[in-house]
Amino acid sequence: MSDSETNRPQENNAAGVTFALAAFTIWGLIPIFYKQLSQVPALEFLGYRIMWSFVFLIFMLFFRRTFDVLVREIVHSLRDRKLMLLLGVTASLISSNWLVYIWAIAHDHVLEASLGYFINPLMNVALGLLLLGERLSRTKLVAVGLATSGVVYMILAGGEFPWIALYLSTSFALYGLIRKKIRIGAIIGLWIEMLLLLPVALAYLFYLGLSTPPGTAGYDNYIIFMLVI
């Protein structure tokens, strides 16, 4: 085995850690962003997020693939009934996860929502051990045990059933498990999920537009801009 082949797993691990840290940093800052939109009802916010995610992912797909390759991949995916069924399940999981998270931030449950994403890695570990046959070293088992003890303490100290945290962690863990088992790229898979959700989102937003009383002021430009990004 050459030196380049030996170093490749280490480079991949380093890149994975870097991307993970960046993702968790962004997730940590998102409540500040979402709080600016607390006047927008959670279901309406979700509808806009689905619509604009669908549009944004189109640009990402064109950036990563040529048009003919992209069309072939999309057509092949849409013709695979089993794949579409599983993506329908994952679309339901991720959209409900987003909805609960948006609602939690708007209604001042930031700590419980954050606890959910702290529990999520533990749920991932549990699913990996139980369903994927993965194994952990003794050191990692100790680390998982300590983290679990901390979560249990936080739940008991909270004094109420943490349904938000448990739903967020469970739904996201199941989403990751299913997406791990199906053969489709991360971005195109997410785009198809948004495609499946888009008709419902557009129908709901259209309904809101029709049900708004004439002369009622809508959102200002700042809110509209924040909904787009």
C-alpha cells in the first residue's frame, strides 16, 4: 500500500471532523436566525423553507453535475418505486423535524431543542449498535456512557417530559439511518425529498394567500428576505 493510500483515510477523517464542527457551529447559531422570524407561524415558515430549499438545491445540483448526467440520475431515481417510497418516508421525517424545531424556537424552547440535537448523536450510536452491527471500543463506550449520564441528568433536572428533545433526536436519527441505507447522493436525495413535499407546501402557501383579508399588510422586506435565505 502506498503512502498516499495510507494517508487517505486520515485525510477523510480530518475532513469529516472539520465538516462536522462547521455543521454544529451553524446549527448552534440557527436559533438566533430563526428567532428573528418568530412572528411567522411555524407551518408557514416550513412551507417557505421547503420552497426555497428546492430552488437552492437546483443550483447546487447544476454546479456538481452536467445537465445530461443530472437528468439521467433524476429520471432513474424517480422510476425506482422502492427508492421513492423510502424518500417519501425521509421527507416526512425531515419536514416534521424542521416543523418541531421552528415551533420550539418561536415559543422559547431553545434549550429543549438544543438538548434534542445533543441527544441525537447518542441515538445514532444506539441505532448503529442495534441495527447496523457496529462496535465501539472500550474508550468510546465510556464516552457514550458519560454523555448519556449527562443527558439523563438534564432531563431529570428539567422537571418535565422533554417531548421536543426526544422527537427531534429520534426523527433525525431515523432520517440518517434510512438515508444511509439507500443508494442516492446526499444533495439529489434532499432535492427529491423537497420535490415530494413541494406540492403540499405550495398548496398551503397559496391557501394562506387566498385567506388573507383584502388590505391586510403582509410581511415587511426584512422578513421576506430572511424567509428566502
